[in-house]
Amino acid sequence: MVFTTDLSIEKILNKALASQRISPEEALILFKEANLQDLGQVAHQIRLKKHNPKQVSFIIDRNINYTNACTASCRFCAFAHWPGDKRIYVLNYEVIKEKIQELIDQGGTQVLLQGGHNPELKIEYYEELFTYIKAEFPQVILHALSPSEIEHIMQISQISLDETLDRLIKAGWQSLPGGGAEILVERVRNILSPLKTSSENWLNIMKAAHKKGIKGSATMMFGHVETFAERIEHLNRLRDLQDETNGFRAFISWSFQAGDTPLSKDINLQTGEGTGDGLDYLRTQAISRIFLDNFENIQASWVTQGFGIGQLALFYGANDFGGTMLEENVVSAAGTINSKSNAEELTYQINKAGFQAVERDTFYNFKV
């Protein structure tokens, strides 16, 4: 493969093509100096080795935000409200049932159930909710909560992490999304979300869940106050945990959506190196595919980038187009308009990019 970069970068890229692990120092060089087209070519070649070159997967899912009450006060969030605010809610069972039935009617299989740090909802609420959902819809996969929500539940319920996980599993919990990761570096977290779980606790909760058989996804939200080195530190911590547990099915990255968020109103906090635009997104995803050599699936984020960049992402390391997101409230609250779709639209967009669209489930089993 012919590269347009200098010899040192060419050496790093050829190392990756030879299935040799690159170091964090080498990844940082790629962030700062490598040609975007070269990164895309290498990331795509690695993706082709891992997956059917002709196919791109997607899932029919729905994101249900069961509550918007939250005490985390994240500076990047325009969705949640402090308890006591007149705008807060907790969805009742009938509303949740209607939402899941709509998903089922469209052939859906996954419910992404996430909310905030609601101080009124202890472990019993989640046990009852999960039990109810699985009784009504046994075929639906509960891809639910996040490490930060789990930490909040165990704290307000005054029980251990082990007990929290065991009780959720018994109630029907099946998969753990990677929400709340943002950037797994304390300097960044102290700016963005000082009241949310620490990097170490996020990783430890993931590790504990993986060891109990609850696998899930890993995420990264970038393009705000972090440096390129901090993006790499985040990726390295995910790679290390994956080496230990093999508990991540997929990696998803997306750029910060400023919109009507507290962070967008404080320009003094916006000190990161990256722009968070489409080119920065493609660079970040390509390097993620190159660096995360122990991750099978990389998901394109059409929700934050739009379908155009989402299609390009399929040539920058992604093998999966994500979900239909029949409902999405969090990034749309920040002003993103590409937050909902359906199976027909995702199939069309994947096919338009030159691939065969294949429906999957949460566990990456393809629909026959």
C-alpha cells in the first residue's frame, strides 16, 4: 500500500496492517501527523480482515429514557433536569409498554434503557421494571443502564456492586451500554462531569459486569476539552480492559454536540485539540479501529454525524451502522436532528454506500 505520509508514519501504518499492536505514542503521532486518507485506507483494510467485506450490520432498536431527573449536572448535557424541576418525569409502565410494542411491531429486538441519576429510584424500581418488561416482552433484549447509573443505584440503595449486578441480572438484565464514559481521564471528567463516576470506577463496574457474563459496548465522546493524548489514554484503558475480559462487543465514538448545553456557553472550557467536525470524527474512528486491535465491531455514528459522514465512516473502519433509534432524546436535546430512523432508511443508506445491509441483534447474531 502506498502512503502519502513520511517514513515514520508509514512504518506505524504498516505495523498495524501486519496485525501488530501499535503503542499509545504511535497512536498520538497518527492523530497529529498522519494523512486522513491513509488512516482511512488502513482502518478499512483492518475492518475487511475482521468482517465480510460486502456486509454492514445494523439493529432495530429503541432508546427509552425512563427518567430525566439527574443529580450528575454534566456540562455537556441538555436533556436532564435537577430533581424538583417541573420538567422532570418518570415514565409509567403503560407508556413504556406502548413504546416497546411499537418497537416489536417494526421487528425490533433491543431496548436501550437509560436515564439519569434519579435519587428516588432505588434497586427495587429497576428489579420491578425489568421483571415487568421481560414478562410482557420476553423476546426483547434489555441493553440497559450504564456504569454511572449502576454506581448511583448501589449508592442510594446502600448495597454492594456484586449485589446490585446480581439482582439486576436476576430481574432480566442482559447487556451493558457504554454510556457515561465520555473521556476516561480525570482531568477531563473533573471539568465535564465532576459529580459522575470516576474513570477507575467506570472501568471496574464494566469489569465486574463482564465477569458475570454481562457484556456490552464501549464509547467515547470527544471534541470538547480533551487533548489528542487524552483520547489515546481513553482508548488505551479500553484496550487494556478488553485484553482482560473480552467483554466489549463494540466501540462507538461520537463528537460532542454543543447545542444548548452548559459547556457550549463557557468558551473558556473549550480548550481541546480536536474540532469535533466530520473530518475529526473520521480521523478518530479510523485511529480507533487501528488502535483497538482486540475489538471486533466498530459502529458508525450517523446519529451525530448525519448519514453522509455515516456512510464515509464505513470506509474508515466501521463495520456496523448502529441502530434505528426509533426514539432518541439526549443528543436531540442538544440540537442534533439526525436522531431517528427506521430499518428501511438504514438499509437504503448502507446499500447506497455499496454494501449489503444485514440486520443483527444485540449479540451481533445476524438475522437469517
